[in-house]
Amino acid sequence: MFHSMVSRSAIYLVLLAVPTLSGQEAKPLPPPLSTGVYKLDYVFSEVQNGKRVNSRSYSTLLHSGERGSIRLGNRLPISTGGSRESGGNQLTYMDIGVNIDCRVEREVDSGIALFTSVDMSSLAPEQPGENRTGNPVVRQTKVQVDNIVPLGKQTLLSSADEVDGTGRFDFEVTATKVR
């Protein structure tokens, strides 16, 4: 008798739940991912006394919602010393150059929401009269920004003064929808 009561109770609970489950409205599906493809033209400029003295350009194509990376530079050997027992001079390597990571996050009314991370490094020039020995001095500029970028218009993402000089770095991008 206990077994039949348990079975009846289980059936009764299932029957109570059925109208509740069937009465629920289906949640709307999220909008489909955008399939837009964008060309991103980055320009990094060095400015001295308000005048552009050098600029470098980098381009990539990205689908909306996807990540992209550009890596350009050299691997610099750095002496880490070492004991005679371990074979003397040991080396490690440092990447010097430009690293760009970007992502078109989504499309907006007149453009795109764009994430950009830039890491630029270079060897500091030797100053007059300086006799540098040992490991090099490395200059580095890092920027991470989220911006709304209008299509077809060059947009300043970030600007930064040099740490030990009178110059400035400008980071700009032009986004163009390819398809």
C-alpha cells in the first residue's frame, strides 16, 4: 500500500507540473551575431613641437566579435650571467617592437565599439658621452582603450607624452566596413 501511495504521489506531482511547464512562454533567442567584416587601419605617430615627425601604419581585417593580433619586432638577446659551472654566459630573449591586440566588440549606429591594446617597445638611444655596457635600456608605451569608432573617419584612440622627452605619441584608427 505504501508503494502505491508513493507512485500516486509521484504521478500527481508530475501532473501538477505539466500545466506549469506548458504555460511558460519561450524566451526569445538572442539576436544573431553580426557577420560584418571590418578593415582596421592603425597609425602610430611621433609628434615633436606639434609636428608629426614619424608615423607607422598597421592594418588588419576582423569579423565583428572576433579578436585580432599584430606582432612586429625583434627578439633581443639579454645576458643573464651564469656561473662557470653552468657554462658561463646564459641568455634570455626580450621582444622589442609593436604588439597590437584588437576586437570589434559590436556594431553601433554609425560605427563600431572597438577594444585596442597596444604595447610598443624600443631601445633607448645612447646619450652623448654615455658609454653603455651591459643590458640595454628599453622604452615602452602601453595603451588599452575601449572606443566607439565611426566608420570611414580617422579617430584618435589615445595620445601619450614621452616619459623622458618633449615628444608625444598619437594612436589613431580608421575603421571601414568591408562587407
